[in-house]
Amino acid sequence: MRFTFKKFAKAIASTALAASIATCSTSAQAIENSDIKIGVSIWSSTDVLGSYCKKILDEAADALGVQVQYVDQAHVSEKVTASVEQLVASGCQGIIICNSSDTEMTSAIKTANNNKVYLAQFFRIISKEANPGIYRMATKSPYYIGAVHEDEPANGKRLVNILLDKGCRNIGLIGWEQGDATWLGRWEGYRAGVEQWNKDHPNDQAKLSEPQYAGTSSEGGSKAAEALMAANPKLDALIPAGGGGDPLLGAVAAVERAGKTGAIKIVSTDFLPDLGERLVNGSMAGQSGGHYCDPLIAFMAVYNAIKGNYKDFSGKFEDITFPYLFVSSPEDYQGYEKYFVEQLPFTKAELVDLSNKDLAGLKEAASKISIEDAAARAAARAE
């Protein structure tokens, strides 16, 4: 009898342990949204582009009932890597990050792996060609999901073609941080556009300057523009490549002070809040942007990873390409202003729908984001 009782007791204990494990597993899968905290490591949550990113992310967090925490790191390398550690320490189960170089992702991925925190990039992708070791590390990681990013060479080429088509032939270039992957992609596109133009127009050659670097401040953009104007009296165009929008504001102000508004045409990436007015008064000739929903897609991917809906990231690198919007006239801007400025392009209900898509569906939704898509959804809601 004693032996039988022991066997019975062991069986009961084993059953209880199995039930306990199953319960823990189920509860881990079924984490409540109110218990989810997603961290956002961003260069700035207050400048032109960063504030729009924060606006859509706050809306998504509110729609899903999750917590969101921001750390501004100003593209400063040690602050970028520290921001991931800070967000992990604050209890974030997932993080989205806009870093300034591939090398910083080495530390970020190690921190994510060590703490079992999901990680996705936005506005950036690790270069497989330039940094194959870091790319392999990201691919092997069970917690690094992937990257949401734009086709920067294509963006650069299209922007420089806007200037070339408007008659500009002496183009000054303003970068932000040397070595930044996004900057290098855009620069590649600017060069390719000018090289193609010169090949097709041997008697009408265009020149692209070497870049002046502005950092991410308005003052930096202003000084860079002044240096380019001083170096080339024939300068008829400027491309402040990006950096969040503030370098562009500084460059525009410098051109205005020089009395050359309209004479020096300016294109850039990252829409200004008053872009419509600037296209009318000639202080801007064209711009790419409207891509502040890019981090929204990274946010949704991390959210689903935390929920257990997206799995098995080890051995994979999820590459999600996000489209830019381009405007080069006041007419182009009207649709963007209506559906992306005066209101957000997604309602709370649509954000919840977006969160319920599988990864393939999320990628497809990202590829379709446009003025036309936002207008079609608005029309459908009105019916």
C-alpha cells in the first residue's frame, strides 16, 4: 500500500508540475496588452520628423492599450547603445531603434539577446555588403526581428532629378553624420542621378559638390549652406540630405538671409510642417517624406513578437521596405496635407486591424501606404 501511495503521490506531483508549466506557458503567450511596454530609441522625439513619429506611435500605443517609452539619443554613439540598456532596465519587452551606424547595432543586439528583448530597426537597415559580420549576427539572433527602411539610393536619385529637371546644374550637398547608412544610400542616389544626367546630356553638364556636414542641428545646416554658397558663386541648388529636418531649416534660413530664395532651389528628405507654403514661395523646390509611419510598422512587428504572434526570428532577417512620398509642387502637397498633416493616415480602428495582420500582411500593408491609400480608406469610412 505504501508503494502504491508513493506512486500515486508522484503521479499527482507530476501532473501538477505539468499543469503549472502549461499555465506559465499559456500566460506567457497571453500577455495582457496593459502589461506590454515598447521602448523607442530615437534621435529626437521633438524635431520635425521625430515629433510626427511620436504622434503616430502614441496613437498606436493608445489604440492597442500598451505602454510606450522614449529615449532621445541625438545620434550620439554612446547614447545610442546606452538607450537600449536604459529601455531594457525600465522593463520594455521590445524596442524599436533608429540608430546612426551599423556598428552600434552590435551592442544593441547583444543587449537584446542577453535580456530576451525583441528589437527592430526603423529608418535603417544593417548593410549586408558593408558589414556582413554584423548582418550575420542580426540574422542569427532570436530577438532581432529585422528592419523597416526606405530605398535610399532611389530616393536620392529621384530628388536630384527634380533639381535637374528644374534647370539646376551646380548643386551643393549637405550631409549630417559621416558613415550613417541612410546618408550614404542617399548620397549614392544623388551621384547616380547626376552621372546619368551627364551621360545623357554631354553638352549640358551638372556638378554635385562634395558634402558639407551639418550634424542634426539647424545651426549646422545654416553654416554648411553658407560655406557652399561662399565656395561656389554659381550655386543654384542645395540638397540638405536629412538629419531630422533641423539642418534643412538652417539651410533654408541661410539662403533667405543671402537673398537667394528661389534662385537657389532646395530639395530634401523629411517633410517640413509648412511645406505647402514653402513650395508656393519658392523656398523649397521639392521634398520626399511622409514616411513617419515607418516606425509604426516596426512597432507593430515588435508588438506581435511580444504577444507571441510572430516567432522564430533566429536565422532570418525581416527586410521591410517602406515607400517615400514625393512632392514638387503645391498641387502635389494638397493630398498629403489633407491625409497626413490635418489628420493621421490611420484611425484607431485601422491601427488595431494593422496589429492583427500576420508578418506577410504587415509587409504588404507597409508597401501600400500612400496618399492614394489614405484617401481610399477615408472614402470607404465615409460610405
